[in-house]
Amino acid sequence: MPPWTLVAAAMFAVAWGGNEFTPLLVMYRLDHGYSPVVVDSFLFAYVFGIVPAMLVGGPLSDRLGRRPLMLPAPFVAAAGSLVLAVGADSAALLIAGRVLSGVGLGLGMAVGGSWLKELSAPPWDVKARSGSGARRAAMSLTAGFAIGAGLAGVLAQWAPWPSALAYALHILLAVGAGVALLAVPESRAATPADQRVALIEDLKIPAASHRRFWFVIAPVAPWVFGAASCAYAVMPSLMADHSGGRPVAFSSLLCVVALACGFGVQALGRRLDTPRSARAVLVALAILVVGMVIGAAAADRLTVPLALLAAVVLGGGYGMALVSGLQEIQRIAGPDDLAGLTAVFYSLTYIGFAVPAAMAIAVQQWPGVFGYPVIFLFGAVVAAASLALVAVKSRSHLPECA
């Protein structure tokens, strides 16, 4: 078995832990009495674990090697599930569990993604093609997000112990993946102690100042999880009373549909990608404009077919944005800041998880001004503006010309 597959399995496990909570948002609102704003805040809370873990863990793994930073990730994710399993009626425990899940996922995304990319090349994988690392990382994460969400929703809707069983299953998976990870070889040797600079210097990421990062990658990054969260957090909440009496199962279905479409489109993203322009990023943003318009129609009509269609298109936009952004990152990053720049990219993507809470606050505070259809249309305008910016800069600041 190629060593990259074990890293992919660990990334799958931490992604499962990061997203198993999402289809349960409806359950926490209906069965445990939390308000929509509080529930959407739970969704965003794990960003406070993800972002520090990525921004510190990524550069530290460039300094210390991938293994020391990635090996704890599945076990931290398992600890997060344990806290969530016992804390259904405590907002503080749910937030703490989400933060732990975020730490595990952040390490998995930044460090695991870099480790997997390096193992997807000789001498560990002589058959890998250019871009295989980015594609494998994106697909491992998306598969974990989708399957974790799907099973969690099914178990919460029809199995016993709806607030705990899904988390128990994840704990077993994460511990198993963590143990298997011990067999994976290091792909980046630690910098000798006498050659290390001050830690603060290691946390600097020179490639983050690359103009292509700011004009091509940064405009698409927040749309990765902005689109995904609209599909599988906002839409299920709106459809809770229009889902045939199975709101948690329907929430799970929307998660799986969106993420399955995101997973499937990533192979297309690899084919569309080219080092000569931002073609794949442009396609991602075009899909997102259409997705937000369909989301507006679904929020207005509240029908099952429109909600499913919105999940399909927004999920496709999520997948295309994720894989195209990662491939751009891997072209402009140097060998010493690949993990660090990947961490910065992922940190920007997770800004998107603030979208459901921001929407809920706007609707609650200004109900006469904002409704969900209007907010979705505003999102379409912002996506179109992002598309225009990237189109103008598509062929500018290419890595070989920097």
C-alpha cells in the first residue's frame, strides 16, 4: 500500500470529524432548544481551532517535519467527538468540542495535505502525475466531509442515542487512522537545530505576498466553504418545516449531495487547470454565481427539488474552488513554505463558515430589509465581482514570470 494512502485515510478521518456536526444543526435547534444564531455560531466555532492549527502547524511542519505535527491530528479529532457526544445540552461543551475538532482538521488540512503531496511523488510514488497531490488531498477531505455528514444525519434521524452514536463511530475511525499513520515515512527532514532561525521567522510565509495569491487565489478562497455552508447549513435550516417530517435526514441528504458533487467535479478541475491562466478558478466562480441565484430561488420557494438543485450547483462550485485553489497554491509555493501557504489558503476558505451566522443575524436584526432570497442574490453579485477580478488577472503574475 503506497504511504500516501494512509495519510489520505487520516485526512479523511479528521474531515469526517469536522463535518459530522453539520447535519445535526437542525437537531440541536429543534430538540435541544438552541436559537438559529447560536446553532450557526456552533458551526463557525471550530474555525477558532482550525485557523491557529493551520497557521502554526503548517510552518512548524516545514521546520520539524510532517510526522510530529500530523500524528496527533486524528487523536485530537477523536477527543473533539468525545466532548461533543457528552455535551449536547451544554453550549460551552459544544463549542469546546468544535474547537478540538477544528484543531484536528486544521493539522490534517495544512500538514496532512503537504505530507500527502510530497508522498505523491518519487521515490514514494513513481506513477503519480503532476497535480496528483492536490487532487488526492482535496478528494480525501471532501469524501470525509460527505460520508461523515451523511452517516451522522442518518444515525441521528433513525438510530438510538441521536446525540452521541455518530460521534462514537467517528472516535473508532479516527483512532484507527491515527494508529495506521504511525507507519508512514517522513517526507521532509527536520531542519538541524544549529540551522534553525527564530520561530517567528519560520511563521513568516514569503509566498503569501505573491501577487497571484492575492489577485487569483484570495478572491476564490472564501467561496470554498461559503458555498458549501450555504448548501448544507443554510438550506437545511430553511427547509426544516418542508422536508416531509424528516428534517435531520433531509439535512444529511443536502450535505451528501453537495459534497458528492464537490467530490465528483474535482477530477474535472484537474483537467481544466492550466499554469498559463486561472481557467479553473474562473469556472469555479462562474458555477458559484449560478449556484447563488438558484439558492435565492430555493430560499423563496422552499421546495425540495429547488433545494436539491441548489445543493448540486453550490457543491460543484465548492469542489471546483477547492481543487483549483490548491493547484494554484502548489505552483506558487516554494519547498520551504508549501505547508505555510496551504495553511493561509485554508484559513481564508474557512471565512466562509461565517456566512450562515451572518445571514441569520441579518435576518433577525433587519427582517424588513433582509430575507434569505435577497441575501443569496447579494452573494451572487459578490461572486460575479470576484469572477471579474480574477478574469482581469487570470494571466498576470504567473509563477514562472514572478
